[in-house]
Amino acid sequence: MADYNNYHEEEVLGKAYDARLMKRLLKYVRPYRWQLGTAVILLVSGSLLQLLLPIMIQIGIDNYLMKSDINGLARIAFAYAGILLAVFLLQYAQMYITMYIGQKVQYDIRMQIFRHLQKLHLGFFDKNPVGRLVTRTTNDVNVLDEMFSSGLVAVFGDIITLTGIVIALMYYNWKLALLTLMVLPLLILATAVFRKKVRTIYRQVRLKLARLNSFVQEHITGMTIIQLFTREKSTLYKFSLINSELRSAHLKSIYYYATFFPIVEIISALSLAILIYYGGFQIRADMLTFGELVAFIQLVQRFYHPIRDLAEKYNILQSSMASSERIFKLLDTEPEFAEQGNGAKPAQNKGRIEFENVRFAYNSGDDVLKDVSFTVEPGEKVAIVGATGAGKTSLVSLLFRFYNYQKGSIKLDGVELKDMSSKTIRSQLGLVLQDVFIFSGDYASNVRLGNDEITDEQLIDALKKVNLYDYIKSQDGGLKAEVKERGSTLSTGQKQLLSFARALAFDPNILVLDEATSSVDTETERMIQKALDKLLENRTAIIIAHRLSTIEKADKIIVLHHGRLREMGKHHELLEKKGIYYKLHQMQFKRDRVKTAV
């Protein structure tokens, strides 16, 4: 099982601001720079208009209320309402545009990530957990959306609002402004402590959440084993421990938020008390009007709102930098080899395969295939056998260019694989694996896999050849009948048959069967075998099988042992040699005889 304590990549938060990362992030905003500029203008306009509201109150009190001018007071009230309406419309438009930009940027980044993932070699996915890659595509991109939609532009508004408030305060009464802002050092200290504490807590929350996500994903996937061995109670206990740790981390963050914001309110109230006390003396000395004092109070109260917002924007910016660093690390991962080659294509697609002194290792220094050489002629049926770990599946993976071989040469119809694009190579090959992957959707889409060139007639013909069409036709909806995730409603045999139909619908020149019948019952295997006799006519085929009885008619049998080609020949020739193939045959014959007796 996974080590749920090993999530260092999720734990690192990084800097609150990284100019290098921000420069890369802003490239995604460049296509929407006009919308962004409009949003900034709207935000600035709305912020400046809001600063007029205290001034309107001051004018209303001093010029009209204190003089009992009801008509003038009504005019100022209508003007106040008009400004409020204008602020609402500006904020609505600004929020809509910024949310629009956030969603567009989020869409673009996700498309780039998924496009990049499809280009990466399979070795990358062997070393990187699926959960982590899903987190990059979902959670990390969501964090960036929050920055673009509510963080990046809003910071400008908060800074402009603070600047405007300070200027307005100084304009009214600079002595009173300085006296009121005496509490600002306390606010800065409280914000610094809060920021430091929240950063630590946020790191813990992210770490605990990553552990929880990984645990849930792994144990839901392995629910069959959990129930089979009645491990529900112990699994639930482990889940409760991880869940309680996440809850505790969240409660700590709630504690700091619940402490910080009341402190800001207390500091705000303290500055307000100083303002009222000192302002009262200035009114008495005719150095300040009552309207100006009320406007001053309004401005001071507004001063603390953007400060609270900036504290939250700091957290958004910090988490965005961390997420962007992880995303760019993924996007900067280069494929192990070029997918396009140099564009070479075979003059004719006959189905000839040549392996010459091929060496391959998943990890450096640990060869899986060692100096393997053989040739498969067009239309030839070649079987590859060997014990588990002999290198059979690795050999097929190299043929499909899933991995890069370190030494030697593999040619398809006389052209080196490394010179061909992956698309050209795989268009000539069909593969049926032992572990079949079925997508959610319907039967037709699982056979076509998005290739609209496959007609309904070809699709039905492929299904008939593998004896699956009658079953599908009996389903409600036929070819459009729903197929659940991973084909959960299909038997193992039906999944295998569907994968056969999938390969046949693409009509490849070369068909590779990687232990394709090892997971089916005898009756299903018999059905497949009947179809294969017809399907493999005039088609090159490579068959990997544990059941040696299925490849006795092969034109050539290749025996791999510890990554080396040890024997090659027909079935009866290899039996006469009494080598590795003979031993494998004898062991399987005895095993099958015991099963029959039981």
C-alpha cells in the first residue's frame, strides 16, 4: 500500500510571490488582455466612486442637514443612490469579466496539461501516481482560477482604495489622519503573525488532504479485496485517523481566522475611539465640521476592509505560486523520445518486423531484453512464450513505441521505428491486452474510440466475428447501450471479446495478442479461437500466451528466458530439442491434467 506520509511535493508552498512563475502565468492571460484591462478600469472606477460616498455624506450633513434644507438633502440622497447604483453596475461587470477570464485561463491550462500528458511516454506514468496527476489537472488549476478571477485584479482595487482613503484623510485633516493611523503598526504586526501561522497551517491542511485523497482512491479501487478479507473495520479505523488529522488542521486554521478578524475589528474600534475623542475637541474649536467627522469615520472604517482582503489575497497568491510551480514542473517534463521521428514511412505496408540486437531496460543497468534478434515475415504467425518476467510484454511495448530501446534496431517494413512517428507505427498495429480497459460510454464508442471513419457496418462485422454482436443486440439500446466505468457490468470474457472487436475494427496489418485468452473460460476461448483462424488470414500476427495449446499451429515460436532469445522454431521442432519450451510444455501439461482430474 501507499506511504501516506510521503507527500513532500504537496507539502511545499514556496514563495508568496515568484516573479519567474508569475511571468509564465501571465502568458495565459495575454489572449484576454483587453478584457483584463477593461476589468481593471471598471474596478478602479468603482473604487474611486465608493470614495465619493463619505464625501456625499459630509456635504449632505454640513450643507443641507445642518441648515434644514430638505430639498438639498433630497438631491444629495438621489445623488448618493445614483453612485451606489453605478458602483453596483461597475462591480457586476468587473466580477463577470474577471470570472470569465478565470474560467478561460483554467480551460486553457487544463487543455495544455492533458495534451501534454498524452504526449508523455508510458515510463512517466509508471513512476507518477495517477492521483497526483489528477490533482495537477483539477485541484491545482482550480487554485489558479481563484487567483485570476478574484485575486489578481482585486489586489489593484484594494491598493487603489487604500491609497485613495489615505489621500482623502490627509485632505480633510492631516493631523487627525496621523493620529488615527497610529494604530497601524499594531495591525501590521497582527497581519504578519497571522500570515506566518496560516502559512504553516495551510501546509498541514494540504498535506492531510493529499493523504486523505490518496487513501480514499486506493481503498475504493481495492474494495473487492477489503470486503473479501473482511478488512472493513480496520480500514475504517485508518480512514478515521487520517480524517481526524485533516479535521484538526482545519480547526487550527479556523482558530487563527477567528482570532485575526476580531483583532482587526478591535484595532479598527480603537482608531475610531481616538477619532471620535479627538475629533470632538476639533469640532468644539471650529477646526472640523460634524459632516467632516462623519466622513472621516466612514473613510477609516473603509480603510480596514481592503487590509482584511489583502491578508486573504496573500494566501491565495501563496497557494497559487505553489500550484503553478507543480503544474509547470509537469509541463516542463519532456517526453523520453520524440513522438514524430523524422517523418519516415514505409513504401509498402506489408507487415514485416525485424528485431536486431535489441537491448532495453526500464531502469538503467537492469536490462529486461538482451540482444534480441528475430524476423517476422509478412503474414507469418509468430508466438512468443516464456516464464513470467521473461520480457514478452516489454518486447511488444517496444514494437508499439511505448518505450525507447537503448541499443539495437527495430524495423517495420524496412524502416527504423525511431525514424517513424508513433501515429504511423500504431496505425499499422492492433493490440489486444490481457488486462482490458473499457471506457464509460456505450459499446459503439468503445469499439470506435473516436474514429468516425469506422462505419456501422464495419463495427457490426467486427462484433460478429468475435461472437459478441448477438449479446449487444439483446441489450436495451443495442450498440448505444450504456457501458459502466471500466466495464463493471461486463464479464472478463466479454471485455476480452470487446477488445478483439476494437482491434479488428481498425483493420491493422499486424495483430498483437498479449496473453489475450488467459483470462477467459474454455468456452469463450473456443469462440475466440474460431474467429482468430479466419481473422489472422493474410495478416501478420504476434501471439503471446501462457497456454501453449493456443499457439501449437504458429509458424514460428520464440522462447524468451531472462530477457534473451533462447529457442526458436515450430512446435514439434522445439519439443524434439527438449529444451526450455519442452519443459514449459511438460509443466503445463501436468498442471492441466491435475485440473481435469479435480
